[in-house]
Amino acid sequence: MSLLTETSPSIMLVRRSAIAGIAASFLAACTRNSSVATHDKADGGQIEQLEKLQASIPGILGAYIIDCESGQGFGINENKHFALCSSFKLSLAAMVLQKADRGEINLDQRVHYSEGDLLSYSPVTRENLAHGLTLEELAKAAQVASDNAAANILMREFGGPQAMTQFWRNMGDTVSRLDKTEPDLNLVAPGDEHDTTTPEAMAHTLAKLMTGTVISESSRAKLWAWMQETSTGLQRIRGGIPKGWPAGDKTGTSFAEGFGSNYADIAFVRPPNGPPLAITSYYRLPNVHKKSEPQSQAVLAKVGAIAADFARQQAHKAT
């Protein structure tokens, strides 16, 4: 059984699951759980657009879009659990920045690690093995490069996956949870709740990180810069956002026999004539892809386009 995560060719042996059973659970979920939440927003056709998008694809789509000014939002399958995959690394970077804000750590502290800490996708940590990386450099590597070793090293420094979960709980997110480290955290079957979030929960968490007081203004600016520098999501949510609209994101991806394919993306967008948007999108399919497929990434881009359509209509109403 192979596990492919985020741009990583890493392979590991795990228990074989029945593919037919997984496919059946996907089909059942599609028929039972394509609910759309309105939450008093999106009266301009966006709900219907999400419904049509879900009906047109073979997998299960989860999405949520929040107007960060009003706190209201709408989505589809917004309370279903989806694998976090590498998308948790945005929150991990924020947790490190929060510790620096509180004076608990110095971002310039250098961390040394060994070759045994490196995973198959560890581009930044591998390049800097000889002299190590600072805590800030590790946080940036986890967010921008999705460096798996950087994420694991940071979690080891600060209390493991449980500390990541507690960070969310302290923000009021009672849903998102991390139970394992890379790459095992990617092995999430339909119905599992470990190492998952829901579109609505993570959208509110993202909105708090980017517009609230969880981290300082200077830390938000740093995280925002890292999100915009991240390039793995240019064909996902950001692929549906108009050029010229400032946007940043963090993706997650996993393909594993017995666990299907998971595409995740969480994005923050600043429309030129309206309040910022927090957008989350998760797409799960029963078949195992060998690499990120353009047509699957395009599903997440369509969520971005629906969010942009919503932003335009809200701006028009305000004029």
C-alpha cells in the first residue's frame, strides 16, 4: 500500500483495506450528506452553484465561505469530517508565532536535527541539515514548502499533535484535531474523525487567525506573507480568484491505497471592494491518484470562483 502526500513520493506499509467497501461508503455519503448551509448569506445563487458542483463530480466536496466582517457564511457538507493532510501546517506556523508573541520562545532559536528526522519530502530541512534551522525558518518551511520534517520537528519541540489540537481548542474550535505526525496523519478513511476538521470549523479558525487577536498584527502580517508565497494552491481555490485580488493559502494532499484521494485547501482572500473572505475546500474520492490531477484541483478552483462571485455581489449591494 502506498501513501503519497502533498508533492511527496513517500511510501509506507499499512494495513490493507477493502477498496470496494470504501467506494460504497463514498456513494452512500454522497446521497445522504450533500447538505448546504445558508447561515443567512449567499442569496445570489451561490448555494445553487455549490449544489450543482457537488452533483457534477464523483467524489464528496466540503466547502465553507465566510465573510470575515460579519462572521456569516455558507457552504456544502460543511459539518462532515475531512482529512486535514498538510493544511494543518498553517495553524502550526500560527501557533509558533503566537508563542513568540507571548515571549515563550525566541524565533531566532536554532534547532538542530538529524538525518533520521528527514522524511521523503523535506526539501528545506534536508538542505540545511548541517547547521539546522531557526524556529521561524522551520515555521516558514512548514507553511511555504510544506516541509514534512519541519512540521514534525516543530511538533516535537512544542508538545506533539496534542499541542496542535489544544491550540485550536483555545481558539474555540472544538472540532479540528490532530492525532498523528507526518506522514501517518494522512491515513484517514471515510467516517474517521482523527486528524480531521470540518469545512465550517476550519473556516472560522482561519478567519480568527487572519482577522482576530489570536496572534499579533505583526505576526498576522508575517503569516499572510508566507501564505501568499505558498505556490502549491495556485490551481486550487486561488485558481478561481480573479487576478489582482490578494490571496494566500495552504494545501493538503494525500493518495493512499485503501484510503482514497484527498485534496484540501484553505485560503484567505482580500477582495478589492469588500470584506476579506476565509474559504475552505476539501475534496475526497475513493480512487487513488498517482499525483494531483488537474480536474480534481479544478473542483477546488470552482469553489474559489463561487466565493469571488459572492464577493462581487456583496460589493455591488454595498454601493
